Amino acid sequence: MNKYSRFFFFVIALVFLLCGCSAIESENSNKEDHTISIVLSDEKIIVDGREASENKKDAVYTGADIVYYEEGKDKTYGEGSKKDGHSVQEAEAHTVITITRPGIYEVSGKISYGQIAIDLGEDSKEDEDAVVSLILNNVEIHCSVAPAIVVYNAYECGSSIKKDAGPIVDTKNAGFHLILAEDSENVIYGSYVAKIYEDGTTEKDIKNKDVKKKYKFDAAIDSQISFNIDSEENGKLIVNAENEGISSNLHMTINNGEIIINAADDSINTNKDDVSVFTMNGGTLICNSGFGEEGDGIDSNGYIVINEGLVIACANSESIDSGLDSNKGIYINGGILFTTGNMYDEVSEDSKQLFIVLEFNEKIKENDLIMMTDDKENPIMAFCAVNDYHIAVYSSPELIKGTYYFYQVSSLVGDLNTNIYTNIIDYQDKVQILYTFL
């Protein structure tokens, strides 16, 4: 082989290698891994320096109708009540920014009535290249009639078949990646959409329980496919939800970032019965589900797996809900976990890390300081919750088998990490409280 042939072969091989590694290359640009910029404002939406088009064939366009539950409809429209309905005028005030092609999109700015929708087409769920990475870079989105971020269609990396289900899933090739930019603080105010029936539904269909769902979105960030949440250094996401906080129709994995959820129902929900897996691999997750009448901290209709990171999950103080609620099993394999509620959903004995479950005789009030000591009365840690509770679950890599006691204290001095104190050097007004180990 002469040197020209060898050079030609090398170039061809390099081209194939590069193509094989660029699974999320944007079709918007000839530049490999080009990141498309979307800047939000109430006046206009800017995409890569130009005002967004209304052409549905573009990678990003505005002008789509927002999906919402319209007020004043009869029972053949859907399952919503009066409080779930919104006027046409309120809905039309919103601008929908729709992403239609695979790629990397970075969003910044603020919009008072808006929604980001990802829809790569119904065929995309089986297309491994139909992947969107959405980077939030100091964004603030308000949506009063529906989710602020909604994913309709992209690649689905997981299986929804029950016989394939288990607590270990790999979502690294998911069709949606939500990424928090470095040093960014991102705030989402989102609503929900009560179940809307397919067009043509009749009262007879309802009576015979023969109705089909057209739309239903429960959370401020709602995805119909499996997805990941990742973060660059010091990325932060705050979700303020009128119903659930963040929801996936199948799997959800958090790998990094600081995520704070204030919800009127479940803060986290993965909702495929007996299949879905919520996985925590790192970062900080704080769930406050106390802003409505009910709500678990983290609710999975399949499995919950905590491998690493810090998780604070507080259920609603008035309802019979749990910090962690799962249909198929809860596994604590690492990280630091503190959850509260009024019900205990059993943690699997197959968990790789020790955990403690406490049921208090009297309800513990939010912000009450509860201190744990060893059998020699040395302080180990202390915690406080954001809602009242009867039951608490605690787990840490430092937890070892032994005898522990719990007291209420009025104040203490130690290292505070969100709601957990360690390295306690002083405390005041120690009072024994009554509890049972479950």
C-alpha cells in the first residue's frame, strides 16, 4: 500500500470514528457539537442571536398551542375539576418554545408565561440518535397552566415491560438530559394538566370505563421518557410546583447538582407501575412536599435506589404519606439520607448501607432539633425537618451497628449540611423523647 492509499484509509477511518462518537450532534449546524443558544424574555425569544421563527420545521420554533385543561368543559372532556381548569386567555398568554431536533440547547433568561417543549416526533422513541441535552444557565420559567418543561417525544432507552424490570437501570443513553450550567441558579414555576380524554369520548364510554387518555401531565417538569439530571460545578435547580415537582413516565436518574423541590404533591414521581426506577447517584436533593393536602417526598411506582449523594425528603405533614414510597422496593446503598413522613414504606434488607427507622410517640414539629447519641451519650448527629412528622429514616456511611439514643435539644453547635448537623461540640436543653425503632 503506497503512502497516499494509507493516508486515504486513515482519513476514512477517522471519519467513521468521529461519526460513531457524536450521538447528540445537532442538526442545526454544520459544526460538530454546536450548542444552540435560546434566550428567554417576555418580549421575544432569541435563538442563536436571531428572533425565533414560527416555522415548525426549524430546530426551535415558537407559536405552538400549549396543552392545558380548559375550564367550563363537561365530563366527556376529562377528569379535571373546577380548580384544574384555565381560561383560554390565560393559556394564550403563554409562549411555547418547541425543540424539534436532536442536539445541545442552552437556555438562559426569564419568561413570565412560557414553556419549553421537546418533541422529536413519535418515531423518535426508537431512534438512539434522538437525544436532547437541555442546559439551564440562570433561567427562570413561569408556567401557570401546564409544566414549565415538558418532554413529549425523544429516544426511550428503557423497557416498560414488567418481566424486564428490576432496581438497576442504565439511563446514560437516555433521550433527554437536563443539565445545570456551572455556577447557575435556575428557578422553575410550573403547573400540571389534569387528564384529558381522547376526542370523541362519550358519556357511555365513561360509564363503561372505556376512555383513553390524550394528555395528562402531573409535574412542573414532566417527561414522557426516561431522563437524567446532571450538573456542572455548583449548578442549582429550584422547582416550585402547583402539583408534583419532577416526574418521569419511566425512569429518572440524578447524577449531580443541587436540586430543591417545593411541591403540593409528590416532589419526585416515576410512574410506570412495577417498572419505573428512581436512582440517586450524586448531588443534593431536597424535597418538601408540604405545600398541598398530600404528597410523598419521593414516589416511585417501581423502585427507589439511593447510591450516593445527599437526600432530604419530607412528606406532607398532614397526610399518611412517606418520605420514600415505592411499589417494588427501596434500596439504600450509599450517600446520606434523611426522610420524614407519617408512614413507613419498608427499606429493603438487601440495601448495602445501614439505616435507622424511628417512629416517635408524638408528632415532631418542623425545625425541632433531634440529636442522636451513642451509648456513651456522645453526640453523633442531629437533624431537623421542614414538615411535621411521626416517622424518620436516617442512613449514612458513618452509621455502624450499635446502641443509639435520641433527644430533643433547643440549640447546638456543629457543622450544618442542609438539615443535618455533624461534628457537634455543644448543645442545650437535652430532653429525652419517646420513640420506637422499626
